[in-house]
Amino acid sequence: MKPRHKAVAGLTTLLLPAAALVGLATPSHAAAAASTATATYAKTQDWGTGFEGKWTVKNTGTTALSSWTVEWDFPSDTKVTSAWDATVTNSADHWTAKNASYNGTLAPGASVSFGFNGSGPGAPTGCKLNGASCDGGDVPGDAAPSAPGTPSASSVTDTSAKISWTAATDDKGVKNYDVLRDGAKVATVTGTSYSDTGLTAGTDYSYTVQARDTADQTGPVSGAVKVHTTGGGTTDPGPGTGGKVKMGYFTDWGVYGRAYYPKNLETSGSAAKVTHINYAFGNVQNGQCTMGDSYADTDMAYTAANSVSGQADTWDQPLRGAFNQLRQLKAKHPGLKILWSFGGWTWSGGFGQAAQNPAAFADSCYKLVEDPRWADVFDGIDIDWEYPNACGLSCDTSGQDALKKLTTALRAKFGSNNLVTAAITADASSGGKIEKNDYAGASQSLDWYNVMTYDFFGAWDAKGPTAPHSPLTSYSGIPQAGFNSADAIAKLKAQGVPAGKLLLGIGFYGRGWTGVTQKEPGGTATGPAAGTYEQGIEDYKVLKTKCPANGTVAGTAYAFCGSDWWSYDTPATINSKMAWVKSQGLGGAFFWEFSGDTASGELVTAINSGLG
């Protein structure tokens, strides 16, 4: 698995030096700002080495605001590092945020938010909105209410549940509480309990609560309580249950250039045909689990057209981004399980330090995955270390037992009610990567391994020979012995990994060369074939018509068109591979990744029908 994390362009406004402040316009509403508008601050995320902050400007007057400028002071050890939806500048410890060209006008009653990433532990002070007091929370003026206590659930039936919580506090009094189900407000109540009705039997729900004060300011959201209504019944297909795992990776960067959203999992029919989704990727930094792309994960606002539920995100909802969309997807498919995957090709460099203190690593991962704001979204954790005690993007020397140390610590921390899995090498060559680690020992703490039985061959060998990147078996002329799925599975079994804990990997893409004159594998080339996002690689949905398969080798397909040579799996070869999975007693199959499939999800359909 060799994903590339792409820089997200256009999301942040670079900070300007103090000299650039000369060009800022003088606020035009200073005299009336305190009585006609408020600015409220909230720290929406904190990942230890940094945080995400959000300011919300609300027009509380009767006439429109034509522009807004928010100013505040940070302690010297706290700084803004990037921002969006506003131009943020500073003069030493004084920070100024001015509206963007598209969000300066605010009608009466309207609100707008802008956010930023920051470093340091400090909170803002001395807030001014258009030159006058902000009158917002967490700054001088009327403070926002505290978070209510984490709710508890009682009287759960097939169609209802009672939610109760301890009261929030506020300097001027709490007026009422918003009750949120799966991130969406379902009621506003004055007491500290609410009975929700009209639910679906055998379904998972998540409830949080948010307090409002007499000035209608909302405080932080409480922790979440999970509720599973009685009746209905759900299943968790997987090893040990008689079912097969059908798991696919969803990438956080796919929502940018690819415009591939969680909704696509629904419209393609794929969400109903998989048992598990791995959300990729979280990062591993300084030996700890950290956020991967906080904007895509938790803050990106979805339009109604792109939303799973068909409802647009609002500026003040407690959780947006892909996490909220995955929550909506789970509401439609109660048996679906989602894991947060950490590492990958680009972000595996931090695992070596993690292996030096596995308990601290596991604790950081648990706190992040089980954060109350999205704990209901995830059913466990997956780690994708490429590669322990071997070389990937960089080389690791953590030792033969490094992965076992991490998996043991993760299982101890996450317990038996969460899934813990790992993506691992399929290099079965003599002296290869499988031999570099105690995969049998590490498997004792895992639900299963995602064996990356793809990317065996590719145009990183620019002159060839051409070879299928995901061969099921060996074949005459294969460039490297042990570089095939069957040998990898056999070697892991021989090491002592149970067959039921092994998933076969399928690539929803092809790898190819150009300058090729030979149709059959083994030809020479001049370099990688052109691809949409990267040379030498292309999605199946493109290749099926651009360069249709016209041959098979070692259980997978290849295509020769013009001077290009590609190898990839098709519905027919996937069906054969799934039959092999069942014959080997494996736990199931997984794939990298959803966006490479067609709009109708034909590769996911092949996996589903092949495994039954």
C-alpha cells in the first residue's frame, strides 16, 4: 500500500509579518459593535502538539454588517500557524482577523465562523469586534456555559431511550439544552433529561448535549453516550463468527481532487456490501497517534448534495467533516463497523519511536479514537506500519518483536469490545520482510491482518520487465520469487498466523509501463505509463475503458494497448480470488481503496458476491 498524502491547497491563509498590518482597513462599526454583534471563541480540537480554534461572529442587531474584524491577544507562547475563512495577521502577541471577500456581509441574526490551527497552551484575551467589546464566550464579557456532564441512558426499548445528564454552569444562568443525536439536534429542553422516541430497533445511536445561556450562547458539547436499541439484531461478520470480512479503505484526501465523499459509498451501493471500513490515515508523530487532516476529518462543511443524509452542515454543529458523514452512514447501515487507520506509506516513520514506549502510544491512540466528539463513529483501530524492522519509505531497526509490542499494548488499552487490526507486508521472498517480524506473536492481540498482496511489481522498475502487480500465484518468468499472494499467505500460516486472521488484499487500481512492444508479461519498457494523479498508476474505473484487459496471468488481468501495458483486477479475477480465499479458510478480503471503483461499485459487488 503506497498512498501519497497530498498537500491541501487553498485551505489556509498564510500569516503576514507585522509590517503587513499597515494595509488593514479601520473598523467601521466600532461604536455599535457591542450592542449589535458578538464574537465567541471555542477550542474545537487539541492534539497535544497543537490545537484548532474557531471564532464565531454573530449579528445580533437589526441592520446588516458590511464587514467584521476580530482582535485578540495571545500569551507569547501561543500562536496562530494557519487560518481559513479569514485573513489573520499579527503584531507580536496581538492578533487580527479580517473577513474574507465572500463572508464579510452579515444579515441580522446571521452568523459566520472562521478557524485556525495554533500552537501553545494559551487562551485569547482582550477580544474586540470592530473595535468594541466582543461580548462573547471565553473572552471578557458574558462567558459561554460549561459543558454538561456526559449523558447516561436508561429505559431503552426497541424505539425509545431516555437520556439524562448533570447540569452545566454559567455566570448568568443556563436557559436550556440542545440534545444531539448522531450530531444533529433533535430537541431543546429546559431540564436535564430527554426521552427520545421513534427510533429503529436494533440500531446504534450516539447522544451528546450542549447548554445555552440566557444570551443564547452555546457552550462546548458534552461527552457522548452510545445507545443500542433493543430488538432488530445486528451481526458483526468476521473471523470466528462464520462470516467473512469485506473491508475497504476510505482516504481522507479523496474529498479534495477526487471529490469522493462518504456519500459515494451509499450511492454506489458499496456501503451495504462491506462489513468494515478503514478510514485512512491518522498520523504517528513523536511516538503518538495524532490527527491526519483535521479539516477533512472533522471540520469540512458538507453541502446537502454531498451529504449522506441529504442535509447541509451548519456553522455551529459540533462535528462536521468526514467523521460526521461516516456517522450518518452508520445510521443507515447499523451493522457497519469503522476503524481509524494510522500510518501508511507516508506516515510510518513515527512507529519506531512508538515501539520504544508502547503503553504511551496505545494510550494516545485510545484517547484520540475514543474522543467523546466522535467515539461512536469508530469501532476500533488499525495500524499500517510499512515496515517494522525493515525498509519502506525509511528504514526501521526496532527489532523482531516491535510490532508485537505495539499490538499487545493496543489490545490491553482498547479491550475486547474494540477491533484491533494491522496492515502488513506480503513479501514472502527468502530473507524478505515477513521474516523480519514476529507476525505470529503479534497476531495473538489482533482480530486480523490486512495482507497487502498488491504492489509486488510496478514502474518504479522503469525498464521492466512488465509484470502483474497483484499476482495470486507464481508463474513462469516472475521477476522475483515469493512476490505473490499465495506464497505470502503460506509463509504467514507457516509462521503460525491463523488462517482466519488473514485477509487477502485487492487493489482497485492498475500499475503500468509505456514504451512496451510485447503483449505478454516480461516485456521491456521505457518508463511509467501516464496516470491521472501519478505516473504508473491508474484507477480501475479509468482503465476498464481506457485500456481493457486482454489477457490473464497468475490469477489477475493485464492489458496491452498502444505502447502501454497495465495489470489490474477485474470483477472476473476478483471472483476467482474470492473462491481462493474461501478454499484457504481465510478471514475475508479487503481492498485499497473505494474511489478506484466504478460509480456502481462493480469491484465491491464482486468481492461481496464472491465471498457470499
